[in-house]
Amino acid sequence: MRRSCGVLLPISALPSSYGIGTLGKAAYDFVDFLTEAGQSWWQLLPVGPTSYGDSPYQSFSTYAGNPYFVDLDLLVRDGLLKKEEIEARDWGRDPSRVDYAAIYRSRFQLLQIAADRGWERDADKVKAFSEKNAGWLPDYALFMALKRHFDMRAWTQWEDEDIRLRRPAAVERYQRELSEDIRLFTYIQYLFFRQWEALRTYAHKKGIGMIGDLPIYVAMDSADVWAEPDSFQLDERNIPKEVAGVPPDYFSEDGQLWGNPLYNWDAMKADGYGWWIRRVDGASRLYDILRIDHFRGLESYWAVPYGEPTAKNGRWIKGPGMNLVGVLKGWFSSLQFIAEDLGYLTPEVRQFLQDSGFPGMKVLEFAFDSREPSDYLPHTYTPNCVCYVGTHDNAPVMAWKDEADPDDVALAVRYLGLNQEEGFHWGMIRGGQSSVADLFIAQMQDYLGLGADSRMNTPGLLGGNWQWRLMPEQLDAMLAKRMAEIAWIYGRSPSEHKP
């Protein structure tokens, strides 16, 4: 990985007139802004369709794209919608926050209109798209049609056990009965990937690569688990035996109970890890670098008995480790990976990261622990790592300044020589940019110096997450120039010339 820098900004946070960021004009404008700002990378959160709670880490499919991200103005240009049809819908009252309830009500009505107008017209293109994605698209489209049929309840709660357990006769019957909704969800994916490929092509022409996020686990309520239950630790009724989480630590006395189904690693190994190969292949069509979330869970993972109210009563179980990583590196030699190695790292996990050769992560907001030396202090870095000011799970750096232990903030001030003239957030950015880390990433909120109300996610908090949005006037030429200047000073700019 060459020395470079980039910005973390979810698609959902882009400006738009219709309640949430999309793959339309604002995305292209942001690519232009990144180019002017001397950046090389746009890091995204997962772009799959979200379920209850709106978290991109709990998706109905590891392959599909989020219907919310399909740009409606592009559909108007394509003759699939009319402007007045879009403007007649409710998209929420606050353009700086995503109103997911309003979007859910309005978005699918319009996508249905677009599908009705475009299905026959685009029949040949949709057929080719469906054939290219035959490994996942039919299961996903049927799954979503079934969720509609069963009032959007989780598939484990469907009354018809025959379809819940995917018995062939039931699958055939529902394919006939729900053919209209199957067609809708197929066409939505056609639209998403057509728009995504156009945006990614434009970004590449501008010298911007895409960094994507691969959650280590998939949601229980997903087409992935429903369609391939043998790949997961489920009982004869497809109910989990144990679920994923992390044990109690300094931040949480109960641990974190994620509830995702655990993988049947023995079955996956016997299959040559075909499930993972297909999954990463799907991600490689979206991204240029893939960040593997909770990488340490591949070395050993925390298993909690199904039904436990907290993550306390779990156990560590060995994962596939280099057996899986070696397969992925062999199959995807041109795809770069980042290992999200945050949290408590045992000697075995550290060795696993070293053996993988993947760059790990260093977070500046974790560096300044006034009680004990930290591995995240910049002077401890080696080049093969990625430095972040903070991730989507952290407070924006100006909020961290107000919320962190005052002794920790004082240590950051001393260590980095932070001062009011430069600005606290710019000094933290300088600290990361000047490090030997091959790649430096900051949230857009950190470049803007925004506070706690711009936080993207607070782990363990239900409600209020994934809502922050960028306002159009916040990105200007002065900001781009300052970003380009600091990227050039520390040898991260793609340009050889001073901005």
C-alpha cells in the first residue's frame, strides 16, 4: 500500500433533497472534492440493505445494495420517475438528519413505480444482470418478497415452517405467488449496481479508490442465513445454538451481545471456504480495499449460548485463522485488505495479524491513555498500518476533546503540541498525517471540526445512530486547499506538485 490518505464518509451522510445520501450528484461532487483535497481514498461503511435499527452492520444480504442509495434524480433522467412524483413524498423535516421512517414509507413506493415502467424496457439488461449474479440474487429477491408477505418479521418467525426451512415445494409455490415482489427487488438491485458501477468508474478516473467494510458476521435475519443454513451453527429448526459477541471489558461490564449466528467453520473448511470466496468476490466488485471488521474473531471468537441476556456467559473458541486467510489471499491476490484489529489483543491475535501480512489499525483517540503507554502512540507505528483519528464508532475528535478524561486530553496536547491557533482537530490530523503509517484516514466530521451531534454511531446505544448528514455548504474550496496542503507536506498527496 503506497503512502496516501483518505476520508471516511458513509453514502447515507451525503447531501440530497430526498432524506438520505445517494449515488447521485452529491456522490460525484464528493469525489471531485476528494481530488481537490489531495486525497486518494473514499472509505465507506457497508452499503447493504439495512434492517431494524438501520445499522449497516445488520443487513438483509451481504451481497445486495441498499435501495435507499438508488438516486431518484438519475431515475428521472432515465425516464423512470417524474420530478413531481418525488417531490410529493415526505422525506423528513431536518436535512441534517436521516429520518428512516419517512424514507421507508416513501422510497419503495417510488421504486415500485420505476420498476413498473422499466421492467419490460430493460428486460435484456436485467436478464444479463441476473445471470451474472445468479449465486445470490434469486435468493435475496425471494427472501425480501417473503418478508413483505410475512409483515417484515424475521424469517425465524414465519408461520409457514415449510418456507422457513426452504423445502423445495414451498419455494416453488412462493416463487409463483410472490412473482411481482420478486421482480421489484430484482430490478432495484439492477438499478443500484448500475449506478454504483458508474460512480466507481468516475472515482477511478479521478484517482479515487473505494475502501469498503466487510462485517465479520452476517445478520441472522438475512437471505444469507436463510438460504445457506448449513454454513452456520444452527439446530434442526434453524435456530442458533450460540451467537456472537465480545466479553466484558473496561468499557462494558456485560460485554456486547451482537446476536449474529456463528459460522460452522468445520463445514466451511470442508467446502474449501466457498462461502467466503463468494462473499469476498461480491465485495471486490464494489471496493478496491476491503477492511475486515473484527479481524481478531477469525483467530478466536466469543460464543454466547442462544437466549442469554448478556455476553457475560460466553467462551472463546478457536477460529480458522491463517487457514481461511491463506485461501482468500490466494483467490484475491489483487485485492488489498485492512485488518480491524482493535480491542483486546492476545499474543495469538498479534501473531495472526503478523502472519496475515495485512495492515492493522491505529486509532489516535485511543493513543493518549495517561495511565499507561499505548501501542497507538504514533512513535510506536510501523509503516504497515492504517492510522485513524477515530472510526465511525468513536466520537468526532472535537467531542472526544470534551468527553475524554482531562488527563488524556492534556497528554495529547503535550505529545502533539496542540494549540488554539492551529485548532485542536487540525493538530490531531497533523499527528496522524505525519506518522509512518502507510495510510491515514479521518472522518469528514473531524476535518470539519464538528462536535458530538455529528457522531455516526455509539456502540450499545439503540436509536439515534446512523443519522448524521453533511450539509452542502460545509465542503468548500478553502477546506479542500487546507486538506491538500497537509497531505502534500507529509507525502500523502497523489500529486508531485505543491497545491
